[in-house]
Amino acid sequence: MLLDGKTALITGGGRGIGQAIAFAFAAQGCQVAVAARTKDEVVETARIIEEAGGLAMAVGCDVTHPETAAKLVLATRERFNGLDILVNNAGFAKFQPFLKTTRDEWMKTLEVNLTAPWALAQEAAKEMLKRGGGRIINIASVSGHKPIVDQHAYCAAKHGLIGLSKSLAMELREHNIAVNCISPGATNTRLANEAMPHREGEIWLEPEDVAQAALYLASLSPRAAVDDIILRRFTSAPLGG
């Protein structure tokens, strides 16, 4: 199995992309800690994994709380004796015109999509140092590569996450910790459907498509480095094209 003996912590793991990544990793022998604000959803994710013969732990939490990062990493270490892979997937999006956005909405977008991944990456890296290395995968977005009308807060956060990832890739490589991004286009998740109800979901990516990319990164040869995987709908134009 590709991830046999590895341990992963996945935020936003109760549904959508996070749940799909948890299932994909567990199917390849990875022990999985799944975290999300809605505890019932991560409990269900963990139950499905364990019924299939895998090992999983569910944690209900708010990733924006200052103490959450340390508590999540500690809980994962205590349950699975370490941490090899962190997937920062928890997200928040509210798309609306700039002039109608409140400060609270702006701050929440940054806290969930940028500050929480920074805090979790820092705590995870400390734990990975003890194991001689690891991998951090940040779920960004094509919104982090281009401007999109009514998505100014989300675009700013995801641009920031991509920049953070590239800086950490340079800073942490001496510790054998790889840092990557996945930048999906519109994906058929509840978050995306609520943020963009006017879009046609049948032509979107599915969470499993993103999970496949995450599994590729998690099992990548230590001789190779990938900065960012951009996933787009097959019928869409290449980014920048």
C-alpha cells in the first residue's frame, strides 16, 4: 500500500474533499485523524473507515481557535504515535461584492483559509521533525491564481495560502518536510454549491478527483518536488490560456 504505516491529519474531514481524501488515504494503509467543526460528520467519516478495516480518529473542533492547532497535533500523536502528513482542507467562502462585505466576513475568510493552515503547519512541522520529515498539503484553489469577481476575500486568502506554501517549502526542506498545494477549480461540494448556487454542478470536479491528486502528493518520491497541482474542469480553458 502506498501509505502503509503513515499517519495523516485532515481538517474539514467530515464531508466533501476532506472526507474523500480521508477515504483515499485510509484505503492505502494510512492511519487518519479527521477534524471538523461538525463532530457528527467526522465521527461518521471515521466509522466508515474503521468498518472498512482502517484506523481513524474523529475530532470536533474550530480550526480558527488559537489553541486548536496544538491540540489537534497532540491528539493525533497520542492516538497514532506521530504525524507524517497534514492536509489543510478546512475552508470558508462567501462570495459577494466588495462593497457589501463586512469586516467580520473578511476576517473569517482569512482566519479559516490562511491563518488556521499557518498555525497547523507550524505545529505539525514541530512533530514531523521528531520523525525525520513529513508532508504538508494545503488545499488552495484556482481562485488563488487569478482574480474573480465577488471573490475578493477568498482570492486574497488563497493567493496567500499559495505564497505561504512556497515559502514553507523552501524553509522546511532542510528538515525533510515537503510542502505542496492543490488548486482545484469548481468542485461539487456543499461549500461550493452554497457559495455559487447559480453554477451548473454537473460539470464540476468531484471530491474524489482532488483526493486522487492528494494521494499522488502524499506518496511522491522524496527525490521529486511539486509546488502546486492545478485541477480544472476538463471542458474549461487552461489557466492563463
